[in-house]
Amino acid sequence: MRPFDYMRAEDLQAATEAKGNGATVIAGGTNLLDLMKLEVMAPERLVDITRLDLHNTERTSGGGLRIGALVTNSDLAANPDVRRNWPVLSRALLAGATGQLRNKATTGGNLLQRTRCYYFYDTAMPCNKREPGSGCHARTGFNRIHAILGASDKCIATHPSDMAVAMRALDAEVEVQGSGGTRRMGLDALYRLPGDTPHIETSLAEGEIITAVILPPPPTAATQVYRKVRDRSSYAFALVSVAAVVAMDGARIREARLAFGGLGPMPWRDGEVERALEGQEPSDALFDCASDILLRDAQGQGSNDFKIPLARRTLKAVLREVTRTEAPA
Amino acid sequence: MQTTLKINGESWTLDVDPRTSLLDALRHHLDLTGTKKGCDHGQCGACTIILNGRRINSCLTLAVMHDGDEITTIEGLGEPGRLNPMQEAFVRHDGYQCGYCTPGQIMSATGMLDEVSQGWPSHVSASLEGDVPLSREEVAERMSGNLCRCSAYPGIVRAIRETAGEVSE
Ligand SMILES: Cc1cc2nc3c(=O)[nH]c(=O)nc-3n(C[C@H](O)[C@H](O)[C@H](O)COP(=O)(O)OP(=O)(O)OC[C@H]3O[C@@H](n4cnc5c(N)ncnc54)[C@H](O)[C@@H]3O)c2cc1C
Ligand code: FES
Ligand code: FES
């Protein structure tokens, strides 16, 4: 690991100032220190934000939930209010990493964890994300875990988080604070597609720190499911995952919110898929049609071609589950 | 940098390079070599310790981040001649072969049983609410962050379930 200066932020202002001056934020450290040991990341200065007062989860006046950026993945998954009213979020968190890691990993750090692309991790290889302009060997190399949606010819890495997929389905917003004050944005605005600049992963400004994630009030009368498909039954990143929040109105689907992990450079959501389902009676034909829409621009890269049929099958299985529809014989 | 750690009830002040992981601080600066280094990347669990009541991977955190924090290592649970019930159960059930992963397994299991007693669900729990019976499947899921190259898993699971009072031998 390269040497660095360490500073502990005593308040938020000190933290945003340090970040504005080029320091890298460290929270749980479970992603950053891994990457620093490999010298994939080599910050000259670290600002430790773990003593800031961002450890609480509480209801907002509007009935939503405000989750402090330093709330650990364990605490959030075990929070009784989350378990009862936003179970898809507990389920997504519990499907990620391990007990030890979740005890350290924080809400803000989980959102901003970096990709698990092998070429990003291997400093002997070119990688446009790690070293802009050096090239991407994943496109022609090993790409079993890579993106089928939203990638570019510069980068086909996926975002690895489970938690962020559930948050995207729940219409979560992040609250960030910088020298210019506080602002809020949806996850679609937080993350950026790779395009020609895969090293720019978020829209956070230089001094900005994530202070909280805000969930709108719990969805009413909806079934919430998180399904993760992976190479092992525990302790592996998602090949494909689906977070679904679906409400019925009699025999018809009233509302469907669906987010996907393992498919793209950010937790993926596609409004057209949801609109194709809403107002319709559930059936296998309808689920196929929704899958066609989701995958209309899907592009396999070779070793990840299997993700296209896998995404379809996983989406259909989840839709059957949340609408209680039998699979055709 | 000066850092004070409360380890197994005793206070230690050390002067470390900020790069020092908590694991290296324990092993190299304090001679507490019970805690093991396997992968050094959060993947194997050999370095598991209990920090402020929670099990964590000591390889993926910096010593300087833990000024004033309370740490329990395997030495703090018990030592030869005065083993605690979990340590004894590992011996009785052959919960190891080479023993390298064992301190991490025992620390992780100790933290895990505390999580269960607080009613925390797991990925394999059918319901997110209510009591969790500590089935073999629950133990396997909750302990998946501790790898054992000797594959002593059957004994590990038995030792943990017996200590939790789920099975009697
Ligand atoms: C072996 C292993 C297996 C894993 N498996 C899974 C899995 O199955 N599913 C999954 O979802 N994840 C998995 N993870 C990843 C884990 O979830 C992340 O490492 C963790 O969530 C990161 O949180 P942290 O607080 O430790 O972040 P840190 O490592 O502290 O930070 C991560 C990044 O976020 C930045 N940052 C942190 N907090 C803030 C903030 N408040 N404002 C601005 N920037 C910030 C940091 O600068 C850094 O770039 C795994 C990790 C490991 C090591
Ligand atoms: S040494 Fe820490 S998890 Fe392997
Ligand atoms: S006993 Fe040898 S690694 Fe577990």
C-alpha cells in the first residue's frame, strides 16, 4: 500500500473541505482498503468520516425513512421498520457479502463501491476506468460478470451492489452535502453511464459527501421480493438480481417497480418494462413481453451471453412470485 | 500515529504507520498472534475479531481508525487450561484439522450467536421477523464468511449448534 496522510473529520464541514481539497473519504473501508492494498486506488490523503453523526435511521415527517450514510449494512438489514415495511431492502442487504463485512460496510460506502471487473482489479492490465485512455481488455477477454445493458465500447463493467438495486426499486434519493450546501437526487442521477468517460462514475462534485439515503413512504399493499442468482448459494456477487415491488388491483397489476443488478453499470431500471405490466392481467405471455422490452438493447460480450436468457428467466420467476401466477405446464 | 486500543480489557497505546491494518497491529505490534492472516482482503474470515461487540474482518480496517475502541480477540475468550464453551465445543467436535481458520471461526461464531440472540434474520430465514431456529442451513449461511481449507465444516457446525443449545451431544 502506498503511504497516505490520515485525518479524522470531527464535523461534516471538515470532511467536505478535506474532500474538496482532494482527500478520499473512508467509511467502512471494506472496499477502499481492499483496492488500496492492490494499489488500484492510491489516495494521498484519507479523511475518516466514521465519527460523524450519520449513524441514525429515522422516519421523516412525510412517513419516509432517512438512513444516515454511516448506518451499517447489518443495522439497516435488521432495522425492525425496514424489515416490516421495506423488506426488499433487508433481503437485498442480507444477500450481500458476509456477516463480518456487513457489520463494517456503510450505506454510503455500499452505494459508492467500485466494480469487481477483473481487469479493473489487475494493475498489470489496461483499464479505462482505472487509467483513462489505456483501453478495455474485458470486451475481448473474460467477461462472464460483465454488463449486457448500458455498457460502452470503453467499459463494460457492472455495479456490484445488492443494496442499491433494492433502493432503486424503492425510488430512494441520496442526500449529499458539499461546500455549496445540500442537494438530493435519485440513484439514476447519482450514477453515470460509462460512455467515453468510465472513470467518472457518479455526479458527485468534488467536495460532496453522501450524508443520507431517503426512502419515500412504504409502498402500500405491495409484494416486495429480492431474488439474486449467483455462482454459489452464499457469499458471491450477483450474476443477475431483481428487486420487485408490485401491487395488484384485483386481478390486474396496479403498480410495478423493478430494478436489476448484475446487468449494467448502475442498478438498472426501465420505466417501459413497468408500464407494459401496469393495468394488465398477469400471464406468462405478458412476462415475456416485459422481458423483451427489458432486453431489447441487451448485448452479450461472449462469456456473459448467458445473462440474457438468465435475466429473462429470473424476471419471469419473480413476476410469477409477486403476482402468484402459475408457470405454464 | 498514536492510537489507543482496548484489547481484551486492557488498554494499549501504540505508534503505528497509518497504513497498519488492525490485524497487523494485533499480530506485529502487540504479539497477539492468535488472530490469523489468510487472504488479507476480507475474503476468508481468518482475521475475524470482535470490535465494539460486532464481528468484523480485522484485515480490512486501519488501526488508527479505532482509537478508543474495544476489541476482543481469541486470546480474550479463553486460553489453554481455561477455554470458553465455544472453544471447548470446537475441540470436542473436531471443528478443525490444521487449525489455521479456527480462531476466526470461533470469533465469528461468537459474534454470530449474539446477532441471533438479537433476532437478526439471515438470507435463508423464511421470515424476516420472529425467532430464528439455528438450523444447519442458518449456521452455514451466517458463517459463510469463514472459509476452512481443511473442510472441517461438519464439526464446526456441530460445535456452534451445541454451544447455541440447539443440539445436545
Ligand atoms: C469479499 C467481499 C464480498 C462482497 N460481497 C458483496 C455482495 O455480495 N454484494 C454487495 O452488494 N457487496 C459486496 N461486497 C462489497 C461491500 O458491500 C462493500 O465493500 C461495502 O458496502 C462498502 O462500504 P464501506 O463503508 O466499507 O465503503 P468504503 O470502502 O469505506 O468506501 C467505498 C467508496 O465509497 C466512498 N465513500 C464511502 N462513504 C462515502 C460517503 N458518505 N460520501 C462519499 N463517499 C463515500 C469511499 O471514498 C470509497 O471510494 C463485498 C465485499 C467483499 C470484500
Ligand atoms: S485475512 Fe481478513 S478476511 Fe482473510
Ligand atoms: S482447520 Fe485447516 S483451514 Fe480450517
